[in-house]
Amino acid sequence: GEVDCYYEYLEVGEKLIVSYQVGDGGNYDIDFWIKDPQDAFIISKVKQTSDAHSLTANIAGKYTFCFGNEFSTVSDKKVGFNVHENIQKIHESVKENTDPLEKEISELAESIFNIKAQQEYIVVRE
């Protein structure tokens, strides 16, 4: 088994969403955790097949999220995941903007973004 970690730098108040799905291998399960810039666990899940987690940064800095397969020494896993960050900033900038056309374009972009994320999720499940 092994561990793969990824990083996102967030400012205070920024939001991070991580969704994942084990697509192949063993019992289709994986460990998942997120640590804050002070190396404290924010989220820790054991043997999950799929899930989504969101957090709002209370501390500015590097947030670490990891997928672990240490409990399985025999089977490798394939994990598909999506990371969405700074969603709050996008919504706040749209609220401040009063131009109806720009608001519609922003809502359309968000819808396309959500559809793309759903398609990626479906591909992993196949």
C-alpha cells in the first residue's frame, strides 16, 4: 500500500471541496484525510469507496489532502478525484456585480463546471 498527497494553498475564508471515487482495485476502498497548515487533521476517513468533503480555511497556508492504501499490501487502487477551490470568491464577485448579462454568464459557467465534474465522476465509476 502507498499514500499519495496533494496540496492547495488557501487564504482565510476560502473554501475547498474534494470529491473522490475508487474506480478499481480490491474492495474499492481507500483512506482519506485532510490536514491544515499546522499539520492538524481536519478530516480523517477510513476505507471509503467514495465521498465529498468541504472545508473553509481558518488559517492561511498549505492544506494537504491524502489518499492512503496502506492497509492493502496486495491490491492497487485507482482513484478519481475533483478539487474545487475558492468557490466562495466566485459567488461573492457575482453578488457584487449588478450587470444581468455577467450574472447569467457566471451562472452558466458554474453549471458547465458542475456538469463536467459529474461526467468525470461517471467515467471513474465505469
